[in-house]
Amino acid sequence: MTITQLPADLAGLLRGFPVAGELEQAFPFLTVDEHGFPHSALLSRSELEPSADGTRLLAVISSSRTGANLRRSGHAGLIAVAGTVCHHVKLGVTASVEDGRWLGCAFEVTAHTRDDIGITMEPLTFRTSAALAEQESWDRTAALLAALERRLEQPGG
């Protein structure tokens, strides 16, 4: 089953780009390795963006293991926390672009569970910096996300 829209509150958590010096959520991104075991990576908003129409989630993957898992299975999961809600999202790759070792993917949301336990939770967080933005090549990530969005706007994208 495919959900046609990302839930608005989840899209709001993922939309936008980190600002240096701010506290940002690190989103656990889950794939399955070649032996069938879970593999996790932590992504930030510098690597995630809802598509312009809100029907897909775009992601840039720089980890070679995570990229290999996505190429092999085409499936992933994402966890996002806001207040008392934990979003569990199942994703399926619908399109991809490559830029050297980096993989840009467009995902359809195949399932979403909003787990509201009524207790305020603190998400995984990190402090951004100009040095981190340079180290992780946020400008390159932004360019790859934009290229992926342009590809989706083309007929058959």
C-alpha cells in the first residue's frame, strides 16, 4: 500500500535545511544488509527533503553500505520524533540519481505509523556548524536533492 502524501507534521519536521550553530534532529534511516540484518545510518535535514508536491521523500545517501543496501532491496525505514509522537515510515525507492559515491533517491511512503505514547520524547540531536557543513558537503547534497526534484518534475519521473 502506498500513501499518496507525507503526513503534514512529518513533512514539516523534514523540510528545510540546517542552519549553522543550531540544534538539529538526527533521523535514524534503516536498511537491511546483505545478510538480512538491520543497518542504520543517521541522516539530517541536509540529506532529506519532502518533494515539492509532498508525495515523496527525497534523500541523499553518502554511506556506501547504506547505498548498496538500497540498490539491492529498494526499501528503507525512517524514524522521526516530535513531542510525544514517533513517526515510523516505510519507504520504497521510485527513482534515483548517482553522483560519484553519493546516491540520491526518491521514495514513496508505503506505510506510516504515528506512535503517540503521551510522553514527551527527546529526539537524537546534534549541533550544526560551518565546519560540519563543509565536511559533509552540504552544498553538494543540496545540489543533488535539487537534481532529483527536477527529475521528478519530468514526464515519467
